[in-house]
Amino acid sequence: MTGPDLSTLDGLLRAAVQEPAYRPEFYRRLLDSKVLALVPPDPTVTRPNGDVVLRFVQWQRPDGSHVIPFFSSTTTFFQANPEGAKAVQLTTRDLFEMTRGAVLCLNPNCECCREFAPTEVESLLEKGYLHEPKDEIIKEERPVEIRTVSDPPTAMLNSLIVLYSRLPAVKGAYLISVRDPRRPEEGDILWVVIDANGDMEPIVKQTSAVAYETYPGPRSLDILKAGATGGLLGPDTFLPEQQFYDRAWGHRLMPTPPYSPS
């Protein structure tokens, strides 16, 4: 079985549409990739203060709203514009900066397309992700009950397995359910515990980004580094059924029971 073609932005977009695990990499590469954007015959206008502004073509959607189209390659450009049109080449980051507040659509009228709302554009420009985790420091000791998750979120775990298989620093990952006996009304919280080498920040951000798109709730979800809680939650403390990823699995991109989809 061959994997998706990730060598081009078009291939990475196709993979990201089908599998959320590829979306963090797609957004990173998209921002600094050169794209094609449609411009009118007279693409520049001079403002009263002397600034020269580049204008972009907007397409009207069936509901009457407008969207700025842009394209990841000449192939997708000519698919959507078979008779050709005037365009400029620039990075997506520059395009997003110049069109803040507008809705943009990557590769409209093509097999794989992606629309970006103004809030998503702002998040990508400021953070590089559509969702960024919030750090929490717990200064007091909290006794917790650790349990095996009886109804694991399969879609999220499958995507995280694909993600971790592409991150060599990740050695293993575990899913557990945690309850604070002093606060039973809060219910169970899910913990994704990651055993990894080196800098955890990019791993946590990508894990959070994938979980944001694949886990709708209802329980809260926290991401921890194995052994970070005062030496607790090390790899040797988990039961076999609580592990959903192991680097030793190598080419395996599907989880072992009980996380296999029915």
C-alpha cells in the first residue's frame, strides 16, 4: 500500500482533506508556498496617501456572498479557469496579509478545495494553527483515579496514530480517563499522554490541532508528557490496553484493539 503524495502542495491538500493528521503540515507549508491569485486587468490602485494597493478578483457565490479565489498550482488554476485569466504569484502569507477580513477559497471548482474564513486566516497568520492549546500549571497536589477508557474516540486516535508515525520524536502514546474524587461532579477527563524525546511544544501543538478537528467531546481533553507529573505516568505505569501508539509498530497506521473501528 502506497501512502499519499506529499511532495506537492496539491498532494498534501488532497491528503489533508481526507485525513486530519496531515492538516498541521498542510497549513505550515501553505503559508510559505507560492500560489496564484486572480487580479483584474488593472490590478493596482493608488490611494490618496500615495500607497499603491494590489486588487484581487472576487467571485460571487450562489448565496450572493463573495470569495477571493487562489490556486496552489498552474494545474488547479487552469482547471478552474479553462480560458485563462490574469494572475499574480505570491506567497499565501502575503495574500492573507493583504486580504485580511475577506473569505478566501483555495482551488475553487477543483476536486479538492479549502475555504478560509477571516477568523481562520487571522489564526494561521498569528499562530500557524487553527487551534492552539492553552498551558495550565497545577500548583497543588490532586489525587486522581486513573481508568481505562471504555468508549475511546476512535476517529481521533486513528488520526493521532498517523500523525505520530510521521514524528520520529514520539515513542509512544496512551489514552486514559481521569477523575478527581474530590470533584465528582466534573466527570471524567481524557488524558493523551505522550512519550517523546526533545522539545514537546511542536508535538503538543500538532496533537491539539488534530484533536480539535477530530474530537467533538463531550469530555474535556488534556495533553501531557509521559513522566512530567513528578515522575508519574511513565511508560511503565500504563496497562497494555491504554496504549494506542508505539513507534515499534513501524509501518502500522491502524490502532490495535480496543481502538479498531468496528
